[in-house]
Amino acid sequence: MLDEQKQFEINTQLQLALSNDLTVEIEYYSHDLHEKIKGKLLLVDNLARLLRFDNEDSTAISLNDVMEVTVD
């Protein structure tokens, strides 16, 4: 569980990457495993708490699982 400041920082980074078409690297939990994914975002849905990547699979990650975001 992330504190409000960290959640705000992550959301700011995601919006920056989405609006400027930047590549992001996201660290997240998936089935109790620490995972990473890198790519461009297609969608950040704060209501559904979902990220969708602009890749062949349209990979989706729950915002609740995100631990860290790095913008390239």
C-alpha cells in the first residue's frame, strides 16, 4: 500500500508520459511477483484504476499493483 504522496507522484509521472508520448518503465506486483514492463501508454483510467500499454497485446495493469514509475 502506497502513501498519498507516492500515489500522487506516480499519477503525475503517468500523466506526463501519456500526454507527451514518452516511454515508461513500471514496477508492479503480479500474482505476488515483482514485475517490470517498459513501453508507451495508451490509457490511464483512474476510475477503473487501470493502465493500458500501446503494444500488440494492449497489456493492462491495475494501478493498485503499481509500485514505481520511471519516465524515459
